[in-house]
Amino acid sequence: MRKSTFIQPEVVLVFNKSSLLIAVVCSLRHAAKLINGSVQSVSLACSGEYMTTKGWYFRKMHPKLEIEWSDLANLKLEDYDQMCDFKQARYHPRTYKSRKAKRKK
């Protein structure tokens, strides 16, 4: 039997600016559509090369963890990173306000 060249999509977790889990999507492409961004930038945010993409935090679902419906709007990014042993800096929520104010000037 021939090996398939199709790569299985990975589940992506989407966290908002206040680092709360707001969505669980089935692939990078769906995550990019959700924020109206590019698949590459979402992928780089998942891998840790970018901190955010358009103000959203992204993480790939860890294979040994399970997310339940009750985790939506309750699970924090720091808690998820700690469970997965993922080390990455994150912006403070006030940083976004100052960045927006600078853009308006």
C-alpha cells in the first residue's frame, strides 16, 4: 500500500489578549480564517517563533492533554503552558493599549 502524502491537521487552541482559551479549532487553516490572518503566521505563533499573531495567542494541542467544554473561557495560557512544559514569553495586556495608542498618533 502506498504511503499517503496528506499530513494530518493538528488541533489548535486560540487564546485571547487576556490569555483565556476562547476557541479550539481543527487545523491551522481554520485558525487563520478565524482571525483573518495567514496560516504561516499562526504556525509560527504555535511553534513559539512569534509571541502572537494579530493579538491572539496560539498553541498546538498537546497529545497527552484533553480539553473539555468547561475549559473554554476558564483555562489560562500560563496554566496550559505549565502543563505542557512550554516556555515562551507573553505580552502584558496593557502593552496592547499602548501599542494601539502609538499607531493612532
